Amino acid sequence: MLMSRILEDKLASLYRAGRLVGGVYLGKGQEAYSAALGCQLTKGKDILGTFIRDQAARIAWGEPLLDAFRTYFGSVLGPMRGRDGNVHRGRPKEGLPAMISHIGSMTGVVAGMLFARRLQGRLGDAVGVVTIGEGGTSTGAFHEGLNLAAVEKLPLIMAITNNQFSYSTANSRQFACENLIDRAKGYGVDGYTVDGTDLVECLRVVSTAVRRAREGHGPQMIVASLLRLSGHGEHDDASYIPDAMKQSSVGRDCMVVAEQRLIAEGWGTAAEVESWRAECRSAIEKTMAQVTKEPAPDPFKESWRALSTPELAEGMWLE
């Protein structure tokens, strides 16, 4: 959680200084839920299909800081070869498909990856997690992917973040059901709700859902309630969010809640937390210093074929 928050604060400052191109989308306020999802998975075994606000899940899953910085700075050494300055990065062979901006599409991708492994006889007890905002649950791709997973009883965890606004559209204009978890019954899947600002509760609920998926109980749907503590992106001032909502329970900062709980329970001290912050800052500054010296793609020498072609397939380019 700390690494994600500090990294994204750095990215936001770089964007405002004009050193990053493209958009910067922060997970501020949902690090607890995101990290809880990522730390339940095993890199190289499970599948993590993230959305734009899941840096904490990527870090918990095992994505190196180098991948993040190299993508944002357009380094030719990055996983996307410097072709994308945003969050569309991944390592599919390791179980991290590149994020898709078309909202809802990742549901079908991860369900398809799980189904393919089953057909190949190598699924085992692996699971796949798809993260999505509440607005994305209104798309056809979300319905189709989840319906497939439910019919085939795939070990898919559908992790929905209800951050109260789909860009600037409030929940009251997005769906008519009382709670999004009501949709779980319609799909025939297990459903859970959780306070997304509470790390301990997120860990408890997510671990239950992942365990049941591994045990063969089919898709699991989780709806976490929280408030996005920033705009839709760094280009958005979020002036449409009411002050009353910011002061409500969903507006709590999960970082503050987690730190207070950690110290109160004796799981750590304030000095230890501060040392973790210092370690994160040091790692981030060191990584950024390295990446800023790396080359960008040469447009006159670069092969602009799709990265999936044999010559540029994942891993082969670096061999």
C-alpha cells in the first residue's frame, strides 16, 4: 500500500511538471482493497487482470517498479517496448495480461485464459482476478465474460470497486439496484460486500473468495465500497464530489485506517511505518534515476509490428 501511494504521488508530480505524456490515473483511496487482492495470488500461477487504479495489486502480485517506470517514461527496455506511456502494460506469460481501456473487456479475457488452461489440462487450482469499477459493470463485455465464467464454473474472482462515481456520473444514474452485489444472484455466483477502506476486512473477505474459487465453487463476486480520493485522472479536479461524501465513512483514507489499526493492535510501530516509507521512497527514486537514462524507441529502427508476432513475442526480444 505504501509503495503504491508513494509511487503514484511521484507519478502525479511528474505529470504536473510535464515530464509524463498520456494520462495518469491514481488508485488513491483503494490501496487496501487492491493490495488485498494482489497478495492472495501467486505470480506465475494465478492471473491478475487489473484496471487503471490497481497499482497496489500489481505490486503485491510481484510487478517490479522497473516495469511501471519504464512504461510511463517510454523506455525501450520496458515490457511494452516504449510503445505506451500509460498503464497498458503486462506480462501475460506470468499471468499479468496488459490492461484494456475498453471497460469490461478484461472480464472475458481472464475468463478465456482460465478456460483455455482448463482445456489444456493445466489449470490446477489457479484462479483469476478481474478488477473493475462499478461503472464498468454496466457494459456488455462485463455481462458476457461473467456469464461465461458462471456457466463454466471458472475460478474467477470478480472484484468490483464501487468508488461512487463512474468518472463524474453518480451511482444513482448508473444502476437501479440497491447494491451491486444483488447482481451476483442473477449470475448464479457467490457474492460478498466489504468496506474497501478497511484493510483487515478486505483481507478477510478476499481470502475467503479466493479460497472458494480454488476449491471449485465457481466465480466469486466482491463489491468494495469506498471513495476515489482523487479525480478520474490527474486531468480531473473531481469538483463534482460532494463535501458530505468526502466526510462520510466511504471517504476515509484506507492508508490512515490501516496505519492506525496496525499500531493499535501492536502489529507494528509508528517508527517502523516511517522506516517503510523511507525504504519505498528510496527504491522509487533509485528506479526512476535508472529509467530516465534508458533509451526510447528509435522510430527509424523500430519494428512496429504487433508485440505478439514471433519476432517480438514476450521474452524473445530480450534473448
